[in-house]
Amino acid sequence: MVSTIQRETPANIVERERRKGRVSSVFIHLCLLVVAVIVVFPLLWVVGASFGPGGGLANTTPIPEDASFDNYVFLFTETGYGRWYLNSLYIATFNMVGGVALSALCGYVFARIRFRGRKFGMLAILVLQMFPSFLTAIAVYMLFLNFGLLDSLTGVALVGIAAALPYNTWLMKGYTDNLPASLDEAAALDGAGRITIFRKIMLPLMRPMLAFVAVMQFTMPWMDFILPRLLLQSRSKQTVALGLFDMITDQYANDFTTFAAGAVFLAVPITVIFVIMQRYLVAGAMAGAEKG
Amino acid sequence: MVSTTKTPSPRVPTPGRAPREPGNTGSSALPAPVPGLASALVWGTGQLINRQPGKAAFFFAFYATAITWEMVTGNYYAGMEFTARANGGFFVRGLWGLVTLGDTPREMSLTGLSEGDNSIVLLANGIIALLTLCLLAIVAIWSVRDAARCRTRLGAGEAPERSADYFRRIWEGAFAYIALSPGLVLIVFMSVLPITFGVLVAFTDYNRDNLPPMNLVNWVGLDTFAQIFTVPSWTGTFLGVLAWTFVWAILATATTYCAGFLLAVLLASKKVRFPRVWRTIFLLPWAVPGIVSALVFRAMFNGQFGPISQFLVDIGLTDERVYWFTDPTNPNLARAVALLVNLWLGFPFFMALVGGVLTNIPDSYYEAARIDGAGTLQQLRYVTVPIVQRTCTPLLVLAFVAAFNNFGLVYFLTEGGPDNVDYRFAGSTDLLVTWLFKLTLDNRLYNIGAVMSIIVFFIVGTISVWNLRRSRAIREL
């Protein structure tokens, strides 16, 4: 690449610049290639292990010679993986629907309505958001333990919604703040009630932020470990994260290929969602930082 | 019903007073505090004096519900000697439990185990009763203020507002509260209640040596805090873990940010072929669930069977297998590897972020820099870095806090190991949060765990507040 100001320089200098450019281009691609290998190798390795011959950790390769679906079959027939997957799916869906609905409504109210206690509410949200959610989880565990409420999937989802609600409300409020107020004022003049304005006008406009919160709320329970580990105890109520952790912490790592299959089966859908939604997700994360 | 016996009975005449006094409606001589006072005693009576029966019924319903609830859940038989423990209802017994944490331990008697007090259940019930009372107090204050204010208006000669109109007006104004109430209830019971509970546990002796329902838990004030800061083994562990947590958080943030920045700059170069393909590949560690990647790395770095140890032996770099996370003589090796794995997991986020900022820097800035004779490095130093820095600083602080609390990576990768003989229940890579988790779940030292929670909250809270104030200031500029 030759920039405009160098156009009038003698030809030999241009030639040298071009060669320098080619060298640096090769160098850049070399760097990128090294990083790509580092990034891809562990992923390739676990995918390979999942298709490889069953057994321990020791004999795994990124590209197995006799690939088969044995590990996946084993995963769904011999372990509780299917059950765990459904459990996680239930928590994730509940978490997403509840989290998005509540935070959208609360965010809208905080952004658009001036009511007594609003300042206090915003402050409370800020403070609650700083309280790391797993600290709440530990207290919830002590409470549930003494009241015999452990082992409920809905309970896990509710705690998850409550833990994320302050931050999500903050995001929704920040996003709604930036939407033009003239739209809902016009609707109010036409006689629309608060609920109609919220449903028909604000919700469609809030769609990008809704998407961000929905993806976050849906994917979080799949990876969350502390809350389910604390609140779910019986074998049939495990989530995928718990099950995978137990497989890998087996002392002799005998289950490794089964773990690999389970990990791939968990990772692929979430990875696809993230890659598709990456633009929304980065924008949402930035919005969160700007607002606090 | 039992409720006719005790508390409400002497107050029943109060509403009866209402029709007697305000025979004079508009220009009443009755001063405003009178209905206010009446409403303070029995909610709603003030409204009745003001001749607003609808409103009166509304407030009285809360009052009656609270009293009835207390009566039904308690044991209010006339003539029986009253103790809060045996006779108190939801509120009285709740508050009693909160203050005393129970006074009757479970004992072995001839008929088997006696029914003792479960301190933790009492504590939790007490908090719930207290929170409910707080919510009721809002209604009470509302009732009193409303009664006094209406009276003032009546005194000024205004026509009294009909209750139905009032509620219609309130409905319009109360949309905010009604819309917020589901979220509020959820937060009160799933966040505020547990947080209060967790904070209070720090001031008790609730741990594995003192577990209900066999034993009673007591309030011990600041003893647990004192224990951590005076018993050398606790202080040593705490300071060691705290120092490592800070080192970890700083290095983790710095490395991921620098790597992300460099890659974003490389990818922004016009010489790169297929930038979108590279970008998508580099985003993979961010998109793959963190627990999966961390567990995969745990397997790769498995000392006995892992492929990395094997590879190093195969190429002759090491004579025997390296026990990355379990070698107590080499804690820094485990720490370094944990940081590297964190780098792998964390750089894509910053790469995406910086990439977004870079596309928004106008080309004219670089053009101007080139005209001024700046080379590539100088352009980077004086144009790119300052602009990116300004956008990313609040995110860096957030990333620092996230690293500070990065439970997942450390726990999944090393479970805190390698063991450290100088530490109590902690390994060399344990962060405050993983230590806290082990204290609570594995060792059932609930009170010490609670103290740790408070400390972590103060550290994180201070940093967050500082960040917030700073970013606010930036936004106002």
C-alpha cells in the first residue's frame, strides 16, 4: 500500500516501500497464523477427542484415525446427559423470558416515568449490582438449606433472574433514555395508556437491547456452576455444567472422551449464537460500561 | 376467631368516634393532626373522620390483615402467660427470633429429642418479618400523611375528594409502582433478603462446630472479624490470598487488554487478507462457554495424563512429566499457566471492543499524522492508543472487577491448587472468591465465609463507585 503523499517520490523508493510492505504483510500474516493455531488447537483437540476411541485422557489426538460417534451414543445412553441438558434448557428458557420481561418493564419505568422514590431506586439498583451474585448465591444456599427448598430448578432460575435484574434494568434504562421521547408523547396525546405505549412503541424500539439481554440470560445458565452446585443436589436435577465438571474431576480422567463429547454438544449451539450475535453483544457490553 | 381477644379490642371504639365529631364538614375546626393521629393508631380511621369510607376501608384492610395474620400464626389465648417464643405470631415471634436467635436448645429427654429452636430458621424468619414490617410501614406512613393532608384541605374549605376519584388518580400516578412491583418482590426475596441474611451471619458463630438444629447459634458481634485479623494462620491466609487476587486481577486485565489491542490493530491493517475470517476465528474463545474451555485446559495440563506434559517429554525438553497445577513446590508455575489460560479466554473480548473503536477513528487523523511525518509506530502511539484508551478505561475497570471475582476459571482449572501448607483451606492459586466458596461449601465455616463476602463486597464496591463517579465526570465534560 502506497500512500498519496509518496506519489511524487522517485520510482526506486516506491519499489523499496513496496517490498517493505510485502515483508511486513508476510510478518502480519505469520503472527495471525500463530495466534490462530493457539486459539484453534485446544478446540480441535477436544472435538477430536470426542470422536476418537473411547477411554482415558492419555490416548487422545486432535484428528482421530478411526472416528466414530461412540462417545456421543454413550453420552446419551449411559450417562444422565440428556436429562441434564433438558434441565439446563428449562432453567435457561425460564431465565431468559423472566429476565427480559422484567428488566424491560423496569428499565422503561425508570427511564420514562418520574415518580417518587425513583432516585432511591436507581441507587439501590447500582448498589445491588455491585454485590457479586455468587455471594448472594451462598446466602441463598444457607436459606434454602434450612427451609428445605433445595433441589428446585425453578428456584435456580428465579435466583438467577433476581441476581441479574439490577444490571439488566440498568442496561434497559440506559438504552431507553436514548430513544426519542417525542414518540411516546405523541402516542400519549392520541390517548394510548402506559401499557399500550410500552408494548406497541417502546418494546419494538428496544429490540437490540432486548436481544442482548436475551442472549446473555439464555447462555448464562449453561455455564453457571456455583448456583446450581449449591442449590441442586439430587442426581436427576443436575445441569450440564455440573455433570461435565464431575466427569473431568474424576481422578483418573477415564471419562475424558465422554466429557469431550458432552462439552462439544454444549459448546456448539452457544458458540453459534455468540458468533451470529457478536455485533449486538459487543455493543451491549460497551453500553453497559458507559452507563456504569 | 381469636383476633377479637387482645390487641384490637380496646381500639374498636376509635372508628365509632368518627361520625360523632365531624358533623361540621367543610370549615371544620378539627386540626389536621387529629385524623393523622387516628390513622397512626388504627390505619384508616383518619380517613373515616375525613368522611372518605372507601379510602378508610383500603387502609384498614392492610391493618386488619397484619393483625389477623399475627393472631392466626400466634397463640393469643386470653389468660395464658405470654412469651414471644411460645405465643408470638409471625411478627412478634419473628422479631424475637431475630434478637435472641432462640434460647431453647434441642435436648435428649425420656421421650426422645425435644423440639429445640433452629437459630438459622429463626434468623431468616426474623428478617422476613422485618422486611414485611418495613413494607407495611410504608402503607402506614402513607395513611397518616394522607389523613392529615386531607384534613388540612378540608380546613381550607375545599370539597372532599371522593375515594373513587382518589384511587383513579392514584392509579394513573402509581403505574410506575405497579409495574415495578414484580421485580421489586423478586429482588426483595431473592437478593435483599439473602444479602441481609449473609451479612448478619458474619456476626454470629454459625459454623460446623455449631450447627442448628442441634446447637443454638449466638450473636458474637465482631468476634469473627477479630478472629481473621488476629489469629496468625487466618491473617496469613487472608493476606496471601488477597495479594494474589490483586496480582491476578491486574495481570489478567493487562495481558488480555494488551493482546486484544495488538490483534485488533493487526487486523485493522489494510494488508490483512480475509480480515473477517481471522476475526471470527479469534472470537472463538469468547464464544465457547468458559466452563468448557477451562475444563478442556484442565485436561490438557493434567500432570499425569495430559498431552502437554507428554509432548514436552516426547521432544525431550523435560525429563519427567510436569505437574502443572498440583506441584506444591512450584506455585508460580500454576499461577503463570492460569494467567496464560485466562489470556486465551479473555483477549477476544477486548479485540472485538478495540476493533469497534478503531473503525470509528476517521482516516483523516492518520493522514494528518503522516503529513506531520509520523511513522507507523508513532501513529499508533499518538493517535490510536489515546483514542482507544479513552473509550476502554471504564471497561478496563469492569474487567478488573470481573477478574477479581473470576471464580469459574480458577475453580475449574486448578480448584485452587497446588496445596499450600501455610494456608487454611486455600491453595496457591485460590482467589478470595474461590476460598470463600471452599470455606462455605466444603468446610461449612459459614461465619468466616460471610465475613469474606463483606470484605469482597467492600473492595469491589469501592472500585465500582470510584469508576462510576469518574465515568460520570467524563460524560459531563
